[in-house]
Amino acid sequence: MRLNDAWLASLSAGAVNLVLGANLPYLPVWMEKAGGMSGAEIAGAGTLAALIRIFAGPLAAGRAQSHGLRATLAGTMAVCLAGYALLFPDMPQAAAFLVCVAIYSATNVSGPLFEAVLIYGTRNARPDYGQGRAIASLAFVVANLAGGAVLSAFGPDGILSYLLIAALLATIAPLFTRQGARQVLPKRTILSTFSEGFSLYRLPALFAFILAAALIQASHGVYYAFSSVIWVSQGISGSSIGALWAVGVVTEIGLLLLSGRLLRGFSAVNLLWLGGLGAMVRWTAAGVVLPVAFAAMFQTLHAASFALTHLATMRFLQQALPDERLPLAYAVNGALVFGPILALSTFLSGLAYDALAPGGADAQTHIYWLMVLAAGAGLAVAAVTRPAPAIVASSLEDES
């Protein structure tokens, strides 16, 4: 039986998430244990990749519109595949660091691209977008658990083998999807995509909201770079670490599936406040060594710190901007929200990790308290500026 376009798009997004769901928690473990890198170097790779994303995200969106979405996504995953293959020999540490920067940069760009594959692939068939996104998220959970099991059984080099195989699958899978985006989106140059997208954020109310959301999302800097490393130093097994990551993603999936019913009456700003407050509670608790059961309990707050903040941003953009501007807004939003401020928080977390590392896990966990400050700063921006979609819409009318 031939799979329809929607299934091909969903499975392609799932294949990408089989890479992302293991790369995010476990590549830092490889970098420290097998690559011999310091906390500053681990954080530095993520920091450089986040800065690169500011430009690479919109440029990739432009290339997808001019050269095709599936080829752009396949090429991005091919960069990951080549990176994992290059890490296998005993590379000089400086070269391995640069390869890790390239891998992180490619994975950063792949997220919006596979979202676009899903959006256009599920337009006229089932699974619909929500179901396809759930399939992709389930693959992320599978990668969390499988990567943790591989780490327990075979150590950091085993993780590299898993990532190599998953990246090969993720490079091939997008080639079987339809080239639907080129039929829907106007063909434009990369430069015009870049300049037109960023021009939206000259609107003060829109920029204020995005800045507030970026600060809250930047509070995940320690989590992305060092959570697995710290859990390993606490003596938690790879399988348990995989389960802890999975708990966060599963609660995020549950919230997204029920968001239409549960969050219908909430404004974008209200959702942002809930996300920011959830982040502050989460990182305050994470700043002390917790038993695995309690750590799992606070992992459920990923549905607040990440998912509610993301939903708030999407809702604000949808209410503030006309439909024809949304694709560009999404691409540039990803660059800003997960770009410079996340880069700074990741960099600072690396310096803090190295300073606290001699004190062991008890001291290392305190770096999460830096993230409380980041989330609080985001809420402060929202409180002072009071951004509203109606203000943005009015500004756009004045421009025209």
C-alpha cells in the first residue's frame, strides 16, 4: 500500500526528530566524556550555533522557497550525517569542536524546515497537522529513551553510532515527500526573504513580545547544554536520563493536543505569563540535587516553560499579522527567539559550569538559578511594555 503525502511528511518529520531527540541531550555527554571538552567549550558550541541561527534560519527559509523544501531539509540533515561520521576518528579537539558547531547549527535550522514539510504535506489528507506533529514528537520521545539506553549499554561512542544511523535515515526520508511548498509559496530570493522577514520586528510592540518570549526560552540554556551532563555526575543512569527527557516532551505533547480546548480563553500575553512563571518554578527547583522521582515531577513543567511560551508566541503572531506574512514571521521568530539571547545564556552557563564543577553535582546544579533570572527578565519586559496584537495591527495599517 502506497503511503499518502501526509504520512510521508509525518514520517519524514519523525525521522528528523530521531536525530534531534538524541542529539540535544546526549551530544554534550559525548563532548565531555569522549571529546574531553570543558563546560565552556560545550556551551561555546551551542552559543556559536545559536548566533549562526540568526542568519541561517531566514537564509534556509529563502533557499527552501527558491530551490525546494525537501532538498533543503535533506541537505541540512546531510550536514549532521557528515559531522557524526567525522567525529568517529580521533580528531584534534579543536576540529571536533568546530564539527559540533556545524552539527548544532544544522539541527537548529532543521526544526522550522520539518515544520514546513508537515504544514504543506498534511494540507489535504490525514494525518492532519496536529496528528503529524504528535507523530514527530513521539519520535523525539523514542530518541530520548533509545539514546539513554544506548548510553547506558555502550557509553558515549555508542551514542555517536546511534546518531550516525538516525541521521542517515533523516537525510533520505525528506526526499520521498512532495515538493508542495514550491506550489504554495511565492518564489523569492534568499536576500529578500531575509530582509522582509526582519523588517517585521521594527514594530515596537511585536519586538517587545518577541524579546520577552526570547528571554523565557533562553532560560532553557542550561537545560539543553548541561542537564544530561549534570545528571550523569549525580550517578543517574543513561536510561533514567532518557526517561527524564521523555517526561518533559510527553507533557508538552499532552498540552499541545489539548491546547485548543484548555487554553481557548487565554490571551497570548496571559499564556506568556504562565510560561514564564512555570519556568521560574522549574529552574528554582532544578538548582538543587533532587531524587529522580522529584526531578521527573518538575520535568512536567516543560509544558509551561517551553510549550506555553511557544504557544503564546504563535498566538500573538497569528493575531497581529496578516496570513501572507506569517511564514516569514515564523522563520525569523525562530532565529530571534532561539538566537542571540539563548546564545548568551548558554555561554554564561558554560562559564558557570566550569567554575562550579570542582564542587560536584551539588554545586553544578546551582547554575539553573541563572535561568530563573532570565525568565524573570522576560516577565519584566512584558510587564513594562504591555505588548498587544492590536497595537501591531494598528502599526501595520499606519504603514500602509
